[in-house]
Amino acid sequence: MKPQLIIFGILVAGYITYNLFFQIADDRTNTAVNIIYASVIFGYISFLAYSLLKKMKK
């Protein structure tokens, strides 16, 4: 479970770094990138929950 948490931490750190330093000048494009990045993070959270439930079932 530890490698998955490290990957999650890297994703969150990347999201924060993007929003602090590497924003796109166009507001619409920046919002789209934020939404897509957040969707990837939430999708990874659901993958973590699914894999944890699968391990608990065994």
C-alpha cells in the first residue's frame, strides 16, 4: 500500500505546484487543466479505495 500512497502524494504535490507556479495565462484553459488534473486525482483515490476493499475481502 505504501507505493500507492507515494504516487498519491506526488500527484497532489504536482497539482499544488502547477497551481502555484505553472498556471496557463488563458483562464478557460487553466480551468480545464485544473478540472482534468483533479479528476485524475479523484480517480486515483477511487482506485485506492477499490484495491483496499479488494484486499479486505480476502
